[in-house]
Amino acid sequence: MSGNIQLLSDTLAAARNEGRAALIAYLPAGFPTVDLGIEAVKAAFDGGADVVEVGLPHSDPVLDGPVIQTADDIALRGGVRIADVMRTVREAHAATGKPVLVMTYWNPIDRYGVERFTAELADAGGAGCILPDLPFEEAGLWREHAEKHGLATVFVVAPSSRDERLAKITAAGSGFVYAASLMGVTGTRESVGAQAQDLVARTRATTDLPVCVGLGVSNPAQAAEVASFADGVIVGSAFVKRMLDAPDETAAVDAVRELAGDLARGVRGDA
């Protein structure tokens, strides 16, 4: 069974051909439950997301801010396992036909087994993996198995990345490049800032891969701002906060669908 890296590439290319950035949503698996997490991913697609990243909850998330950490804690207390992450990917992709990635730190994959993880992710219809803490220098084993199974390897670049290192990171990656808009952890912010635009320009100078920006986008105006210079707009904490603030499970799923619709209008310049 081959993964869906081509579907991911085609989806990002289709957005570009429409003259817009893609909307990429992030939601943790198992939050608030496995079943509700799956419904939330479907709702994000239904609202207008082009791609969804499914987070693999981790007890020590170095990139994630307090909102996503709270969701991860709820998922981990609920007993979420990698099998539940794979189920989330499988059911969300089967229901929508859209590209679904996993975002995870390296330790859970290392313990689970790279071959096992990549084979199961491909079998579930996954499009690839975002690996925020895996240096490209140490990614040989992952890349070998990801390529064998038709999965994208998405690396994260930051404003602190020098041009020479950017070129090496982008050469090692596939699918797209995740550009962290600023130094720090995920979360909503008042302004995404000029750092992101500079990072996108420097990254594009090294690669033909789409460059998608995350960390800080929470509303349609910010989505429109980032969409003006990036190939994709990644939103996570804002979705999770809407779910945390919702009075019940139905409202939580509805809130995801509504925010996805607002952000989709933002990336299209209709906000």
C-alpha cells in the first residue's frame, strides 16, 4: 500500500492554480476523544481546509504552546495510542478523499519502529509526516522508509535558519516545507509579522517545494496576510481553543467547521 504524497502535492498545486494559498488545519488525535477527534478532522475539511495535520499527542511537546499541550494532556489521559492516530488518519481520509498528515515528535516513532510506523501510515491512506524535532542529518532511516511507502517528509525551518542550512533542509524534505513564522511555540498571536515573509522568501530561494507558514495564525485577516506571500497557511491552536471553549461535543465540532470556513475565506481573499 502506497501513501498519498501525490495527493498532497496535487492538492497544494490545485490551490496555487486557483491563485490562492492552501488552508492546512492541525488537530490532535484523541481530543477530546478518539471519535470526536475524527469528527473534528472531517469538520475541518467540510469547512474548507485543504489538508489536515493530525497531531500525535506527546507528553513533552517542544514546539506546542499551552493550548495544544492542554489538548494533548486530555488525549493522553484518555489513553490515546498510535493505533488511534492511524485510525483517525484512515477514517478522515476515507470519508473525505483529502490529504491527511501526521505531525509528531521523533521519540514515539523511534520506539514504535520506523518501518512499522511508515507502513501503517501508508496503509491508512496518510500523505506523510511533519517531524519538528528530527534534524535532517539524522533522518536517513526515516526518509528511506517514507519514500518506499509514498509518504512526504516535511521538515520545519525557522527564522534562525541560515541560508546554507535552509538549502540542506529543503533538499532533504518532500511534500512541502513548514516555515515557523517566529521563534517560540505554537499559539495565537496578534500579528504574524515580517519575519515570516522573509523566511518564506529565503526558503523559496532554495527549493521548488511549497512553503507553508504556521505558528500564530488565528483569524481570517491573519490568514489573508500570510496567504499573500506563502503557499499554505497552517492553523492549529485556534482550532483547538475553539474546541476547548465549546460547551459540548456537538458545539466543538461545529466550531471547527465554522472557523475552517472563516479561514478558507481568508486564504481566498474573501474575508
